[in-house]
Amino acid sequence: MGGREVEESSRSRKVVNLSVRRKWLKTKEKWLVVVGVVLHAVYMLSIFDIYFKSPIVHGMDLVSPRFPAPAKRLVLLVADGLRADKFFESDAAGKFRAPFLRSVIKERGRWGVSHARPPTESRPGHVAIIAGFYEDPSAVTKGWKANPVEFDSVFNRSRHTFSYGSPDIVPIFCAALPHTTWNSYPHDFEDFATDASFLDEWSFDQFQSLMNRSKEDPKLKELLLQDNLVVFLHLLGCDSNGHAHRPFSSIYLNNVAVVDSIAERVYNLLEDYYKDNRTAYIFTADHGMHDKGSHGDGHPSNTDTPLVVWGAGVKHPKPISSSSHGDGHSDCGTRFVDDHMHDTPTPKEWGLHGIERVDVNQADITPLMSTLLGLPCPVNSVGSLPLDYIDMKKTDEVEAVLANTKQVLNQFVRKSQTKEATSLYFKPFKPLGHYSSLLDQIEDHISNGDYEAARKLSENLRDLALQGLHYFQTYDWLMLMTVIILGYIGWMTYIVLHVLQSYTSLVGDILTKEQADHRTDNTKKVQLCGCLFLGLLSIILFIEQSPPLYHAYTTMTVFLWTQISSEYRFIKALWKQLHGREINYFTKVVAACAVSVFILEYLVNSFTERKLYTWCFLTVGVIAFLYLFKSIPWRSGIPFFVCGACWFLSVFTLMPAEIPDNNNLVIWSGVMIILIGAAGRFLDQHTEENKFWLAICNSDAKKSKFPMLFQLQALLVGLSSVMVSISTSHRTENQELHVWHQIITWSIAGPSMVLPLFSANGLLSRLTSIFLGFAPTFLLLSIGYEAVFYGAFALVLMAWILFENTLIYSSKVKRLSSSFNNMEDNAIVDGRYLQLSDIRIPLTFMVLFNVAFFGTGNFASIASFEISSVYRFITVFSPFLMAALLIFKLFIPFLLVICVFSAITKLNRLPRLGCYFLVILFSDVMTMHFFFLVQNTGSWMEIGNSISHFGIMSAQVVFVLLLFALTNVYTKDICIGSVERSSRKAI
């Protein structure tokens, strides 16, 4: 009796301890999820402190020029969207489109190509021309709509500016400027259905009207006779016509002649008015135009714009010198901001190979304008004065270059002083440690008449100052990136420790005893040390006047590593446990890690190259076929089905990301979906004797509450195809959709998603019902091949289930079934311990989850949001409802993946939360890579995509968890066939 009582007492203690441990595990995992959400939210903001900090600084003194102004007034003509080749080349008849400006190039001025830096958009382009700096990366916080930081411009420095043109450009520079006269046409004028050259004529007419009024208005005339005047005409016609009709259209090419005519009329008007030859003229463009009618990226058709300068203070044409080697460039060694090769010969089609061409960076136009007017250069400019355009004496040339150098140097000095004032340990930019002595040398050269040496030294100093500006712009990068990366590594390390502690049997009872004896005291000591270290870092950051987010980054990182350090006894015991293992075990671990990293890096590259998924599924199809063919009888058909499903899905990532309309494909996809559902139902009911299907079939499961459920779901899929056909015919005939049509559409979509809850709870029957349940909604929101993708994707998910089911009953995996026997001794509520081979499941999930992102487009791009796909539900513009429908359509494939993932964890008796933490671990490996791929230069689309890729991966800790919670409604009661019964069948 005594022995029995002891045994029962021991058993009851074990049950109590197990209950306590399970409760502790549940609490810890809730806490871990909260930490993960906070950490990813905070670290996601870090890219704005690292990559998107404004380079603009204030508080610099103006550099007054020490040379006489070559011109009293300057005219800036900007032909928006005019690309260089269409301006310079001749038409089919051999005539040139811009005869006046061509005569200027040949007879009285200088010319070249102005190289814009991406993003090649109107606002950044005009800011570069007029203010002298490129796109402020912090403009991302304003949705690229405006410059978030106030800046200086040539207009600010002028005595008065007259400006006419687009309402999107002119107000940027003139709205807050007191000494300006400006006007812009209404937005309604920008009609893509018409020839937009009338907008250019409007700008000229406004200026001509001003000049005519001055004859009757003494005050206006007095103003016009002042010096340091700027006239800015923004000519939008080429841009609008390029977007609407493409840059090779007759309308666009005729617009080139229009802007040339306006340049001629402005020139004649001002020369007749002033008759003093003291007016300088600059004709250029803010960006070019791609053949597709778009702009924004770094393609040469977008970055190469014409530049023609003539008038007061401008050199005359110069024949090509022998040093140019016949290529027409004055300086082929210059590196331009668009990173293209520009030492190629001037195209023969331009007909200008005999005249020297002087290319510039777009921001160089700002110091050029300031120098021609004898004005201080805008304090935020980073442009370099192009001397080959300016006709000045040697002394004045050197003074102009020196003024340009001092203006750039002032920005460097200001940034250096600001950083030094707040840094405990300041690291100066060493090449400019003694910049004042360099300035003294330049002054000495000027005093001694050695102007060439003074000019070269000034240019070198300017280049060093530009490098110094970049140095201080990225000054905090190393510290911030180190903190963020240590934080990510700490988070992933802690996840690994948690999974090993909670979901594996590596350490066993020895560790449990050690932890019980020493955990509390040592944990407190470690946490105290962590708090002291964090306090020290916070004091340092406070003294350095760091932003609040800097404190948040360091707090999260120190907190995580403190938690890891408090687990040092577990890590020590783990090391002892692993140290006794055979070399073969370590080889397997290293191989598993290497394969995992390779797959994750493959997925990172797939974000920019969707075709990689094609190769992935073609390869996986072959490998799975060969493995299954050796493992199970080919008569089962499973090897052929798995291979065929993978190959079928591989086609879709070769399709265009912009989905073309093909409603017949959508209609026939409904038929395909019904056939797939029927096949699933047949297999569910007629494969009881097949050991490879037994666990996923309906034998032990609770039957459907509605015997006709399958027929009802198939009917709803069929009805959705009919509604697609009806809505298409109405749209084709431009007929209005009736209210009853929308009522039927909503009536099909809503109930169809509820019906799977009433299906039988066998794995195959429930998943088939879920597939059919979401199909009507997906079909009704489809416009093309993505409807076929839905069926193909479901087939691959089914292939994944069959593959896993086959592994369970194959001899190689059956030896692992002993892990099912430790259920009564572990704290895992919903499964067995994890093993090394189980990482294939979260890795496969990652691949399929990303295919759901990019299989039918690009979730991170606007291309995936085709608004016509919501017309069957709503025709009146309602942005929030339309956006909700579009996003829900994109979420449906994710829901299928999560449902199948949950089913597979049940099939393998795996802990679902343990697998979730592995998914987050793998996601963060990709997140770290995307952290380094964030761009702050390039087109707005390239910058935006790099941010969205990083954001998508960072958000997966929440995104996947929410989908788990949502799909749990469908998958929580899925029943799996018993291992014992299927083993007896196998025997």
C-alpha cells in the first residue's frame, strides 16, 4: 500500500508540475509576442533615422560674390518632360524640330546635356535646377508631395522673380516669396485628352501681357528696369503630351517646336524691350520621358535633358578641340549623378558633332544662374559651377569658383559644428581638418596672379566639402545599424532559445533541476547589470541630445540581450548536451542551417525577380517526384500529381505583374475550381484502403451537418462565374449595373465564406470546403489569370499535404514516431517535440506565403491593385470600401496557406506556436537583409518598393499571427486519422 501511495503521489506531483509549466509557457509566449510586435514596430522606424534624414541644414552665412554681375536679368525656360534626343535630333524629313535654339547653339551660345538624378520627377527636378540640391529623402514622410524642410533658392536671392506655369511647380518657389509676381493656370487645364501645348502658350501669354502692361504702369516698368531679375516660364506641354501620347508621337514632337518658338519669342520680346544685351537665357528640362510615356527612374531617356545657354556673360560656340578626341565633350572625366557613361560621341543624328558639348549635373545650373546674376548662391546648393559656360575674366572666374566652394564649404562647417557640439567622442572629417589653411592658400594664389592654381585648389576643396557633407549625413549610420542589427540578432537568438527550451527534448531533466535551484538569484543579478548598462547608454544619448527613438532602439536591444544573458545556465547546459554529440549530428545541423539560409536568400531575391519562383517550382517538382517515386508505389499517382501541380504553378510567375483583362479565363476558372473540389470530395470518400491517404480522409471524422453542402458550394462557384459573365457583358456594352446584380454578388460572396464551418471535420474534406468557400469571392474580384492561379495554388497546397502525409508513413520517418510517445511528459499542449527535420515545414510555408504575395503581381506595388476588379461589387466611387475589397482579395491566398499550414502541423502532431516562432525567425533573417537593401536614391517607385519590402517582412510577426487567429475558426476542429489505425492498414 505504501509503495502505491508513493507512486500515486509522484504521479499527482508530475501532473501539477506539468500544469504549472504549461501555464508558464502560455504566459511567456503571450509576453514574447508582445515584445516581438513592439520590437518590429520600433525597428521599422529606424530606416527613417538612417536612410531618410534630410540633408538640409540652416544657419549658414551667404557668400557675397567678389566679381561684377555679367547679366542684369536672367530668363529660365524649363520644358517639363523634354528628353534630349527628341530635342536635338532631326525628323524623318531631315528638318530639326527646334530651329531657333539650334541657331543659338551654332552662333551665340553653349550647349550640352543636363544629367538629372533619379527620381526623375517634376518637383525634384525643378528643385535641383532652382535650388541646387537633389531630392530630399525625407520627402518620403510627405508622400513625395512636397519638400518637408524649407530651403533656399535662386528666386529667394533675386531682387524680383516673375513666374508663370503649372500650379504644381510655380507655387513651390513663389507662394511664400514676397518679392515675386506669379500666376498659374487651374488644374482643370491639365487635360490629357487634348494637345497640352496650349499650356505653354498660356505661360508665354501671361509674360507678354506683363511686359505690355509695363508700358502703361510706371511702377512695373521701374521694377522691370532693376537688376538681379529672374523670369521663370514653366512649360508643361511636353510632359502632358508625353504621358498621354508617348514621346514619339506627332503631338509630343510638335510640342518641341512650340517650346522652341516660345524661346524665340521671349528672346525677341526682351531684346526689343531692353536693347542693352544684359539678359542671360537658359533653356533646359527637369526630366525626360520614357518611350512608355512615364518617367521617374534612372533610364537615360529620363535623365538626359537638353541645356542651351546664351546671352550676357555666356561664352560663344567653340569648335571641338583636339583633346576631345572627336567626342564633342569638354571634360569626359566628369562623373555625373545619373551614373551612366557619358563619354560616348555625340550622336550623328543630332548634327552637332563640330561644336563642343558641355554636359553638367542638373544641380550645377543653380550656381550657373547665381554667377550670371552676380548673386550669392543658395545656401543649400551642392552644384558645381560649370566654367565652360561663363565668359568672364580669369580673375572673375576664380572668384566665382571660390564663391561656389565657400558656399558648399559653409554647409560642411555647419554640419561639423552641429555634430561636434553634441558628441562626447567626435570624429572629424580628416581631409578637411585644416580647411582654413587651404582657403588661405587659394587667397595667396589669387594675390600672386596664379589663377590656374587657385582655380584647381578651389575645385578640389569643393569636392572635399561635398564628400564631407556625405560623411556627416551618414555619421550616425554605423552606430544605429550596429544597434539595430544586434537587436535583430538578439531577438532571433531569444526565439531559438525559447523554441529549444519549450518545444524540443534536447536538454532534459538535468537542466530543469539546475534552473530550479539557481534561476531566481542569477536572473536578478543579470537584469540589474542590464538596467545599469541601459542607464549608462541613456545618459550618453541624453548628453548627445539624441532623438527619442535612439533611446527606444538601444532600450530594445539591451533588453533582449539581458534576457538572453539571464538564460546563461540553459545555454551552458545546452552546450554540454551538444558537446557530447557525434560529428554527424553537427554536420546535419550545419547543413540544415545552410539550406535554410539559401532558401531565405532565394526568397529575398524573388522580391525583385518573380521568375525565380518558376525555377523554384520546376526544380521542386522534379525533386519531389524522384523522392516520392522511390518512397511509395507509383500507382498511387501521388508522385505525378505533386510534380504536375508544381509545374502548373511555375507558369504564373512568368506572367506580367499588371494583370490583363480576360474575363473568359475567369469564367472557365470557375469550372476548374468546381472540378478540383469534386476531385477532392471523391478522394475523401473513396480512398479508405490507401495508407497514404488515410490520415487526411474522412473515415474517423464528424460528418457534414448539411449532406448537400458540396453541391451548394459548387452552385455558388458556378453562380459567381455567371455573374462575372453578366457584369462583363454590361461593361462591354457600357450598360449600368442594376442594383439587383450587386445584391446577388454580395449574397454569393458573404455566405460562401461561412459554409466551410458546417463541413465535415476530416482534413481533406474541411480544406476542400475552405477552398470552395473562398472561391466565389476571389472569382468575383478577378479580372484575368489570377483566377486560374487560385486553382493552381490550391493544387500545390494539396501536393504539400500529400507529400507530408507520405513522409509520415514512409519508413524513414516512421522511426521518429517514438517522439509521439513522450506526450504525457512534455508541456506542449498541441503536439510532440520538434526535431531538426521539422524545419522543412516552416520553410515550405515561407516559400508558399511569398508565392501568395507575388504569384499574381506584386503585393508591395500599386500594380496589384487593379480597381476594375471591384466593379462587380460597387460602381460608385468609395475609396475605403474599394480598398478593403482589393486587400481582401489579396489576402485570400494567404488564408489558404495558413489553413493548410495549420492542418499540416496537426497531421505531424507539431506544436503550431512552435512552428509560428520558427516562421518569425526565418522572416527576420529576410528582414535583416531587406534592412540593408532600403534605398534613399533612385525613382520614387524603387525607393517605395524597398521600404515596402522591409515593412512587409517586419510586419509578418503581427500579420501571420492575425491570420492564424482568423483561420483557427476554420481549422481548430480538424480531425486527423490515427497513427495506430493507419499503421495496421499498412501492415
